[in-house]
Amino acid sequence: MARAQAEARRRREAQERRDRLRGRAAVGDDTRGRPTAAGTARGWTPPDDTADRLAEAARLRGLVDGMVRLTDGTRRDDARLETHADMLVARAAPSDPDALLDVATEALRDALVRVRAGGWPEPDVRRLVERTLGPPHLRSLDALATGRGVRLASVLGLAALLVRVPLLEATALLDAHGAGATGGTTAHPKLARVRALLAKAESTPYPEEAELLSAKAQELVARYALDGLLEEAGRQDGTGPRPQVRRLWLDAPYVEAKAALVSAVASANRCRTAVAAPLGFCLVVGDARDLLATELLVTSLLVQAGAAMLSHERVAPSRDGRTRSFRRAFLLAYAHRVGERLAEATAEAYREAGGDALPVVAAQEERVTAAFEAAVPHTVSRRSVVSNDEGWLAGRAAADRAHLDVAGQLED
């Protein structure tokens, strides 16, 4: 009861502060509660002097920036954002709330400019906002163009999120279109066959059939990529395409374990990866063909891994089989074994392509590594510790049944 009364009093006081800031202060008082001379306007009047206005704008921007740093934009908590907005209004008194909202909106625009210059295209920004803060905050993002319908709490949340996203530090070695542009590769008939194989692998109830289909898919992908590399190596200028960057989004839980699968698939396809687990994505740098192949295989293998884990729990139920440690160990083992199998399939594709392929592949891997290290120079390597033996063994067994190879079908 006492807590409810305290909360009601807090809300009432916050509303009274907002009312005073809008010029509805009690007769005879200004917004600081001091008596006013007879005949003067009620409420606070912004200064007319330019220097004073600039000083006030700087004060408000400092308050906004401080509250943005205080706000955790990576949590979906609208009630907390509203509380922080009320705190900001109180600290900004006696300034007009509309002026405060204008300053906060400008801070958000600055954050957007910084993020886009740091390798975040519009689709990725929208995906991040939707996944982290929720779809309603996309409306505030859209309203920035007109300035109508923008809420201070949402602006704070968006700015707090965007100032924390990791940026690409150097993009000179990356394709200017970056961030997932694939040119005309998506319509290649061999990739259509890969998609069909992976769709069958995901839908079949028979693990052995799924394993065969996935293996065929990886074999096709490897040969498709090699064909493109050899073709580009034959150009007179002797240069290859600049690497591109793409973000692959991963759903909770077990983001880090799923990221291990992304890394395994990407490595087998000549790409480099970095994971931002709190934001739920992997950054992948590589050739456009290899990025597309990586995304196709990761999407399918995540589906297969989830189905295999649930199947194991049904067929061999145990008290340990449904714990977080079991499932995490299962996914890590699955990723580790998939990486081994993909490396074997890729090596076989290189052998079949002959000695001409190796220098071309080596040159491309050097370009990708240089671009990755320039764009993401501060990555930290981490090792995952597995504490559940049953989950590890079950995950490796499931990976042995997964469909991976693609090279053979690219040849057809």
C-alpha cells in the first residue's frame, strides 16, 4: 500500500513539473517557485540574447548526452525509458519540454550519421532497433524526417542503443556497397539447387538423408565459389573483387554457441567473422559469393541443429537432456564437427579444381583478412568451455548426420 502511494506521488510530482514547464505554473509563481511581479507573464521565458540561447542549448545537449550514457539501450524496457525521460525533463527545468525534445532529436540524428558512416546501412539499423527495443520504436525512427509523433522516451532509447553499437573503423578495403550487396549472384541456377537441397535437408525426418543433402549442398557452394574466383583471376588487371560485409542475426538463447556455427561455416567458405553477442549478430567479411553461401548454409544448419536437438530429447530423454548446459554443449559440438566436415569438403573441392585454384584462393583470403583486420581491429579471441559431456557427444553425432557438401552439385 505504501509503495503504491509513493509511486502515485512520484507520478503526480512528475506531471506537475511538466505542467509548470508548459507555462501552467500557479498564479504568482514562476517555474522556479519564486514570486513574480504583477503583470509579468507566468512561466519561464527563454532568453532573447543569442549568447544566452546558445548557452542554454549547450546545457540541454549536455543533459541529453549524460542521460543517453546513463540509459541502457540494449534492453527492451519501455517503463525504464519513460522514467529516464521524466528524470531528464526534471533536470532540464525550467526549459520548455519541446525545446528539450528538439535537442534530444538532434542528438539522435547525430548518432544515426555516425552509425551509417561506420558501416551500418539502413536495413541493418532497422533490424537492430526492431530486435532490441521493439517494433514501436521504428515509428520514432521514421518520424525523424517530419519531427511529428516523436516521443522523448523513445528518442532516448534509440540514441542510447546507437551510441553503443560497434562500428567498422576502416572501410577502404571493403566494397563501397558492402553490407550484404550480392550483385547478380542470387539468381545463379546452381544456388537455386543449393536452396532446394537445403530445404529438403530441413524437412526430411530421416537424419541420414539430411546428412547426404547437406553434404551435396556444401560441395556445390564450394565449386560455385571456385568457378567465380578462377573466372575473375583471368581478368587482365589481375585484381579480385573487394570483400563485402554482412551481419547475420542470431536469435536467443545460446547466441554464442550459434555464433560458433557461423564461424565454422564462414571459415570453410573463406570468410572472417566477429560476434557481438549482446546485440545478437555476427559480422561476416568475405567475397559476395562466399557471403551468400555462408548465409544459406548457416540458416539451414541452424534449423537442422534445432531439429536434431529436439529429436535427441524425444528419443533419448534424460534428466540432463533438457538443461541449458546440455543444449549449449550440443550446439558447440555441432558447430565444431560441422566445421571439420566443411573443411574436408572444401579441401576436396580444391583438389578436384587442380593446382591453378590454390594461388587464387590464397590471394582472395589475403584480401579478406586485410579488410577484416582493418575494419574490426579490436576483436578478442575467446574459448568456449563445455561442462556437459552428454550434450557434446550428442551434438557431434548430430553434426555427422547434417547435410553439408555442395561442390559436387555445382559441377552438374
